[in-house]
Amino acid sequence: MKKLTSLLIILFMTAAMIQQANAQSPVSFGLQAGMNISNFSGSDFEYEAKTGLTVGATLDISLPAIPFGIVSGVNYTQKGAKLEDEGVSGKIKVDYIEVPIMAKFQLGPPGPITPHFLFGPYIGFNMNAEAEFDDGEFFAGGDISDFTKSTEFGGVAAVGLDFSLGITKLNAQARYSYGFSSVFEDDSDDGEKNAVLSVVVGIMF
């Protein structure tokens, strides 16, 4: 009985120290995943939105005593668009590894639920580019990496909620990102830029 009591005391003290260390640490890590609704903007051609996935790791650095911090991370994100023209349907898929650097502002005092706002630039590295076309009788698809740019620069803004659960924290965000650089190389460029609405959820440690 004494050994059990001692073990419970040690576990309780260890859990308390871990929680205190996490509460005092200005740096937290996490994972996020969600859905993209992407399209091309800036072109004379009328594209349609397509859906994709986004998943990645997040680094959150909060500054003590003020409702401000820096959020970065690495995300794999699927972008692109659909198109319809004279009976031919198509889909352009462009996947990136993105690294954002965003300023984070807490909207109100810390609590069980804290809203926040983020904005900042990002850089994306083109990992995959494919096109598919279907006229109802024939289907064609293939790699179009030679016609797309290897990097993308853009900006992102988001609103979200942090849910405090002790040593862990859940969050949910709605993001809008817009590419400042064109998707395609100069010879294939018609002004297309990535425009993406994302809904993501995550957990922070």
C-alpha cells in the first residue's frame, strides 16, 4: 500500500511538472491536417475549383505577457483547378511543400477557448504537377512539371480558435492563401496564380 501511494505521488508530481513546463515554454509543436478548395486566379480563362488535402507540422512561438507570436511549419498541400471547354473536362494538379512565416495575434485574454488571427508570407516548392483531360471518349494525363515553376511565393491569412486541454491544445482554422508568382513558366503563363481556401484542424504539444 505504501509503495502504491508513493508511486501515485511520484506520477502526480511528474505530471504536474510536465504541465508546468509546457505552460511556461514559449515554444509548442503540433500537427495539422485539413481540406483545400483551390482555383487559379488572374487568368482570362474561367477555371473551376477543385478539392485537395493539406497536412503538416507546425511550430508556434508565443511571446510572454503579450498576445502576439510567430507561427511557422512545413506543409504538404494540394492545389490546382478544374476546367471545362467545348465538351472537354480537365484537371490540373499542382502539389507543394510550403513553409509559411505568420504573425499570430490572440483576440482576447487566454482562456479555455481563445480566438486568433494570423497573416504572413509563404514559400512553396513544387513537388508534383499533373494534368488530366477527358472528352467522354478518350482520357489523357501526364506530368507537366516542365511547364510549371519550381517555386511559388505568396501570402496567407487565417482566423481560428485555440482550445486549451491542459498540456495539449486543439485548434481549428480557416485560411486563405494567394500566390504572388505565376504557376506556369513564361511560355505557358496566362496569369494563373494559386488561390486556396483551407479548413484545418490540429493538435499542439
